[in-house]
Amino acid sequence: MMNIRRAKIHESKPLTNIAIRSESYWGYDSDYMEKFKVYENK
């Protein structure tokens, strides 16, 4: 069985990077993807 848990603070950057890469795979335009980068550096 799989256990799903909340992300820890130190995991936020790698998880954000995964989300950005997965969204860009589906062909979203670069303007849309730039919105994610605001959160990437926090």
C-alpha cells in the first residue's frame, strides 16, 4: 500500500521543478510556464 504525506519544506524546490517539467511536457506556452518560476526561487 502507498502512503501519501505532505511535503516537507526542504522538498519544495525539487517538487516545484518536477511540476514545472511535467506541465511543460504537455505543451503549455512559455508565458504560462513563466508563472511557475515565481515560486521556484522562494
